[in-house]
Amino acid sequence: MRRSTAHRWGRRAVAAALTDWLSQAAFAAGEPPPAEAFAELPPIAQIDLSPDGRRAVMLRALQGRYQVVVLDFADGSSRLLMASDPEQFLFNWCRWANPERIVCSIRSYGTLRAGQMPGQFRRYRDGRTVFTRLLAIDADGSDQLQLVPEAVTRPGQELAWNARDQDTVLSWLPDAPDEILIQLAREDRIHPTPYRLDIYDNRLQRVRRHHGTVARWYADRAGDLRFGAGYRDLVPVGFAVRDNDLVEVDVSGAAGIRPPYLAGYAPEGGAYVFANQGRDTRGLYRMNPATGEVLETLLADPVYDADGTLVTAPGDGRALVLYHTRDKPTATWFDDALARRVTAIRDAVPGKPTRARLMAADDALERLVVRTDGNGTRPGYFYYDHGARNLIRLAEGYAGLPGLIEPRHVTIPSRDGTPIPAYLTLPPDRAPEKLPTLVLPHGGPWSRDTGRPHYWEQFLASRGYAVLQPNFRGSSGYGDRYLAAGFEQWGLAMQDDLVDALDWSIRENVTDPERVCFLGGSYGGYAALVAAYQIPDRLRCAVSFAGVSDLDGVAERWRNFRFGELSVARIQDGEARRTHSPLHNVDRVGVPLLLVHGDVDRSAMVEQSRDLADALQAAGKPFRYVEQANGDHFLSLEAHRVEFLTALEAFLGTHLAP
């Protein structure tokens, strides 16, 4: 890790700094911007303000990856505090633990060590998984420390006693600024133990022993354990902590397909919980978790799940705003005064952005960091000091683009009448008629597209392609019935929804039926590969980034992890998994394929693409395989984004040119 000396950064008020910052024009006619302009990492991945709001620590995109930077708004200085090393680790987040001490989470991708044998460990059979660790450092760059002392183990047994996940902070203990409360699966490989951890000298103090059912502990701001959650025979269970004893609580009334999720304790009593409460959709409630009593309904939508990001006040933990998605990204505010302040910041930004997201705040809610976008504007990141009435632009995203294209929300009828919500992104300088089209299913599959601009479809639209993103059945966000409709439907009904979306686009005259390609990542890559053998006569090509080709391989890996059987049961049984695996249908593939995969991907293992490439080679099928060194599942490095977009453009230029 490296540290730089401090340097000056320009502080500019909005009236002076933003006059010519933003162009509202979409991609101009002529040569489109280069791949690098789209592949640029968002300038700020995460940011946290010090308790007084006068300094910020953030993950800043520098040299194609995220580094830790501290800004001092009082003297205008910035400091590169720590730098990541893609061959060793990347940063997840950073936070002020007290006014001078910063704690950061890092991730690394474990590999099998020399002398170790696959299957040596009870979990993580070959050691290839994601490991998280905590680092602490003072804001001036001194006193750096890797937190959580390594357990003393026998050679080759490091994974057996040092917890894989070490960054689950249960409480930041504002009344004990030298400590944090964390949980570690250290005494038991599955069930975590809560500890108080000194962030200066690494002393660990056990709070209580692990419990044979609890997988996640919850504590209030004072650090008192209040609740434990886990599974028994794959059924969710909960325990209230009363006088240091655990009392089992019936959580079945709050659960849906997914168990309830506790998002924090409310200062007025109870906890903020995402739960179904007997409804098809998931809502946000203030509940007494020890009894299940609903004290307040914050949001219960009959159509959309309330899942999202609940932002709470740094000072007292009360709910401020919930960021979630209906047919478009939505903010539901619980603090009207703060909502007006954030809206005023948004309205002060040129270009009339339609969205503003609170990224950070000080304890007094007087100093804020806000991200704006929407209405074709590039993302902007702003620091606002309410007392000084000063708005400072910290950064802007997609600086090499004149603007962004907003996806359009559409609803598509499926063959059985189920409406399929989707997003359509169109080239800005062409009539929306008979366009070469990419069908782009999302990953997961238990996730969803949101309609927020993303660099993949922005890049494709700039090249003249229409991009259609169906939220096929099995997508999250639309209630339990819609989610469950995709269970055991890999290659079946979920795939039919994608074909029905293509048919709709052709009927609407948007798509040229002779120029269609499927593209996706992760599960979306799987769906693209399935299309390549199910409907090859309707496609020109298919592209899979980090895609799944062998469902048996997925099931085997998931079973290595805690509660993995819950996910395995949602795919298919053994024989059906082979039937609907692209690896076992190579002879039916009828279009050229582009495969891209990172070699340290820990979500879909790189063998999913390696084995498919070998099978395609043996069968004499046309394909190109690109393997990215130190590449993960999320294209976390800017160089990998550029490599992917460049390969994609060349491949589509050959097979699907506008």
C-alpha cells in the first residue's frame, strides 16, 4: 500500500464552476466516443463524511481502480491514503470509526495454496472464494493496521480457523471510539461469534459464544446484542437476546420466499425490517423484532418490493430515505426537511437532472454529499455545506461523453399472458425502426434491471444498436409470485420470456428480425448461450460474459457454501440441469459465440467458460474466448471494461453491424 503527500485541490462553488460543465446533447452525429469513455469507472464508488462533516474518506477511481482518498474541506487538501493492488486485494468500503480513525474493508480472491488438497476444508473445497479483511489507518496516513489478528494455526490450515468474512460490523460503538463490534466465524467455521475489536491494538474480546443456528447477529448503536437470525433445516428462525439468553421468535409471519431482513434499530424503538407480513410484495416496517409486532409501516407497495438501500442518520440511526425501484429508480423520504434540501441541490445543477441520491452526511445533517443524474445528464457528485450555503462539485462521471441516454420502460405481453416489464435503450441519432438489436437479460437471475443508465447499453446504443432488457419472470422486485415463477425454469419459461420480448420488439418494428444477438453476464450469459442453441435460426450471434454453461457445476459449487441448497433447489433437478446446460448442447449451437471470463471470478468459476470453449473447439463451432487475468465477476478494473467493450464491438461489427 502506498501513501502520497498531500496536494491542493480546487474548491469551486456551483455558480462559478458548473456554467459550462454539462452538455445536454446526446451522442453527436459522426464518430462515437471511444470505448474508454464508456468503460471509465464511476469516479466515486463510496464516500463517508467525518462526524463533523469537514473531511471525507472515499473510494476514488484512480489509475483504473479504486483507491482510498481523504479530502479536507477546511484547507482544500486531498491525500491518497491507501492504494489497492489488483493482484492482492481491492477495496469494498471505508468509514470513519471516530473523528481521526478510518476503517476500510478489502477483498481478495483465495486460491489453493501449495501443499493443500482439494476437499481438505469442510467448506470452500479448493480455497477459491472471496475473503474480506479490515484495515485501520489514521486520517493523516499513520498507524496503519490490518485488523483481526490471525489465529495461530498449523501450516496449511489457515482457512480452517481464520474466518473467510471479517468485515461484518455489527455496531460502530459511538460511545467507545477505540472499538467496533464485529462477528467472526472463528471458533466455528459456520456460526459466527460476536467480538469487540480494538481498532488501535487489535485486541479481541468475545461478547458471547456462537450459537448453532445463528448466522447473523444484530446489535443496537450502543453495541448491545439484540437479535440473531439463521436457518434450521433451511427454514428461517430468529432469536431475541433477553438478559443474555436467546429466546426463539416465530418469524414465519414476516417472511415470504426470503426471510425478513433487519436493517437497523430505530431510536424511537423497534427495528427497521424488510418483510412480507403476509403480502406478496416485500415492505419496510418498524417492528419489535422480539415479538413480531408492527409498530409502523414505512412503505408497502402492492406492485413492487420495497427492497433497496435504507439510509439512516449517522447521529441517531433514524430512517432518512429509502432508495428503491418501481418502474424507475425511486426515493421515499422520511425526513421532509432533508428531502427539500437534497431536492434544492439537485435543482441547482445545470441540465435539470431528475434524480438525487444522498451518499453521505455528517452527524448534524448540515453537510451532505449528493449524487445527481437523470434526464440525460452525466452523474455529478457534490458536497454541500448548509451553513456556508456552499455547493462544491467533487467529480463527474462519463466525462468523455456529451450526455447519457435514458432507457424507456415498456411492458411486454408473454405467450401465457404474464406481463414482462422491460427497458429499451435506443440509438440517439437513428429512427427507432428495423434496428439491429441486442437482447440483454440481467444476471442473478434473482435480481432485476432498474432503468438507470449503464455503460453496456450506453456503449451499444452509441454504436447504433437497440438494447432490450426484459425483467423476465424470476426477477426480483415484483413480489414473491413473480419471483417464484422463475424457480426451476432455467432454459424454460424464463427463456421463453426473452424470446417473447424479442417477438414484441419485432412487432413494434423496432428490431430488424435479421439482425439480432443475445448478450448477457452471469445468468444473462447463460441465457445468451441457451438462445444460441434453442433459437439459432433467429440470431446472428451470442455473447456471454462470465456466463454459466454447466448447471451441475453451479449446483456443486453452491453446495459448498452455507445454505447453498436453498439456491440449488431453485435451478432444477439433476437430469434437467444437464438437459438445459449449454455445455451439453454444444452440437446444437448454430451461431458464433464470444466468451469473456475473469480468471479470479468467484461467482461463476472460470471453468464455466474454459470447459465450454474446449467443447466448442472439439465440435468445430465458431467462437472467440477472452480470459482476463485478475478479472473478477464485476469488471472491477477499468482495463477489463475496455478489453470487454473492445472485443464486443469487434465481434458485433463482424456479425451484427448496423
